[in-house]
Amino acid sequence: MNVGFALVLLWSLPVTNVLAELPVPQNLTLLTLNTEYLLTWDWDRDQMTTGNTVTFTAEYMGKYKMQRKKKNWSRVCERTIHTHCNFTGSDLHYLGMYVLRVRASADGLNSDWVLKDFCPDKDAALGPPSRVELAPVGNLLDVTISDPLTSTQGSMKEHVLSLYYHILYWSLSDDPRGLKPNVVNSNNNLVTLPELEAWTWYCVMVQSRYDYYNKTSGYTAPQCMQTEGDTQWRQIFLYFLVSLVVCFLLVLLPYTFFRFYRVLKHTFYPTIQLPAYIQEYLCDSSLGSEMPILLTPESELCCDNLSVYAEVVLLEIHIAPPFTAPSSGLQHDSSRHSRQGSEGSGDSGVYSTEGGSGQQGSSGGGEPIRRDKEVEKVKLEEMGEEPGDEGVPDEGVVDVCI
């Protein structure tokens, strides 16, 4: 009996030594934020006696089940080569208490389990508000705070009922660095900051707090906003003046630019071009240049006196031929007709070339109606001069036909 027990003891010693050669994970640490949980550990690969890959297995179970004979562990990570395991999606209740464990495996051998207790309500870190917004209300500021979010984008107030916010605010004019800020604590999501000055810039930072386990989050980034107040008449007039100037510039600048553009265009690119013969004279065509030739004083053209004469008017005066005596039967009527023509008619007896010779005046005696002097008198009367005037210019009558 003693010999058999000794043989069994000797056989079990090598196995125990082999198992002891595989070290356990070290320094189990939980990185948490709200309902996000990440278990990490350390592993010294220099402790391995073989060069095979080491894998890890992580499990959890409710702490109240540890007293049972049959323990039911929930496996989260199995044969992972990483030194961390994410327990976020493991549906761990925020107020529950759990036991987490990890072991290493290599070459078919397993190390011992390393255990760690975890209570999210006590051990999980609390995050800052997810968002902070400022809005001026007269000479006050409204601070709108959004709750910290869980891993499923829910509010942390569903798990931490006594969650509240610690608000720091300061004036940039009095305390630009925020060394002595004012403090307001509130569990509401909308907080109005009191005792503020009108038209003053204030900066705000918010922190989440849970006093039962003395949890505090980090502060949000500073946000600054200016308060408002009663609008002064000077400011109203200034705003009106600025808007008027802006509107005037918006109208004047395009018009000025358009006029300037037209002046430049008509100056350098006129719509009316010089005639070709002038351009040929002004430009040096032999050199192929389009630049005008500058005239020197020696090249100026000198002209004689220029005389301008009036247009010559040609008048033709036709004298009616002698009137022959009619036949005896018509003599009486003809004489009467001639006498009426000579006495009652106001015709001057002067006919132009356009009138023709169809109408001719006659006297009762059969002699010519006008003599040479009478014709000359008539011509001078038509020109507005008296018959006896001297100094009649030669241009008045160039050719007279009698």
C-alpha cells in the first residue's frame, strides 16, 4: 500500500513541474467609462520556455454564484492573442457585483486563473456631460447640459439617479484665466447663471459628480458667450449707419466699376475706327508697327490762304418775240386780249428756262414788251437792288441771254 502511494506521488511530480512552468497573467486592470469596460493584463513573454504563441481566455460570473458548488462562468474572450478583453457588450448590470478571471494557454498547457472583483457602480469611471450649450437671456446665460451617454447611447441618469453637475463660470474682463470662478451645482439639465453683467463675456465648464462613491468626471472644454441687455440708442444708430454705408458701397462700387470699365474700353478699344487711309498715314506700315508716327515740327504742313466763294447762280432771261398782227376777223379780239394782258396783268414778262415760251406777253402795237434796259431793270429788281446802284458785284450775273 505504501509502495503504490509512493509510485503515484512520483508520477505526479513531473506534471506539476510542467504546469508551474507556464506563468499567470499579471496586473489585471479595468479601464472603464460609464458603461464601457475593458479588462487589461500584463504578460512577460520572456518567461516562456518555448517559442509557441500564448493565448488567453477571459470569463466572468456573478459574485453571488461563487458560493454554489456548480459554477457557471460566462466566457467573453477565448484563445485571444491580445492582452485585453472588452466586457462592454456582456450585459453587466450597473449595480451588480461580478468576478472576472483570466488564464494563459500554450502548447496545450493552461496557467492558473487570475481573479478580479468588479462592481460597475463602484469601480466604473463617470464621464463628463456629452454636450454643453450656452444661450444669452438678457443679462443672464442659460446653460443646457446633456447627460453622459452609456455604450448604447442612453442617459447615465438611468443608472446613477443622484448624478448632478458642478458648473464653473467666470468673467473674461475680471478673471480672464478663470483662477477664481463662481460655482453652481445643479442636477437639472437647464441652469441659468445668476448675477451676471450685461454685455459681458463669460466662460463656462461643467463636471459630472456622484457623491455616494465620490465619483467626479473631467471638465468639459471652456465655452464662452456674451450676455445681452437693453439696446442703447447709440448702438441702434451705429448699426443703422453701418448698414447704410454697406448698402451704399454695394450699389456704388459696381456702378463705379462699370463706368470705369466702359471708359477704359472706349479709350483703348474704340467702337469707331479711323478710316483706312488715315491709319496708313499715321502708322508706319513699312516697319509693321501699329503705333502712330509722331510728327516733328519740320514735318508740319504749311498751306496758303484759302478763299471761299459763294455758289454762282446762272439766270436766263428770255424776251418774247414781236407779236404779228392777226387776221381781220380776229383782230378786235386779239387787240382786246393784248390790252387786257398789258394793262391788267401783273406779270413781269421775265420767264425762266423752266417756264418755256408757251406764255408770252404782248402789247397792243405789236412791238416787243421789254427793251434791253427794261430787262436789266427787271433783273436788278429781282435781285433786291435799284437800277442805278453802283458797285454791283460781278458774281451776281454771269451770263444773260437777251
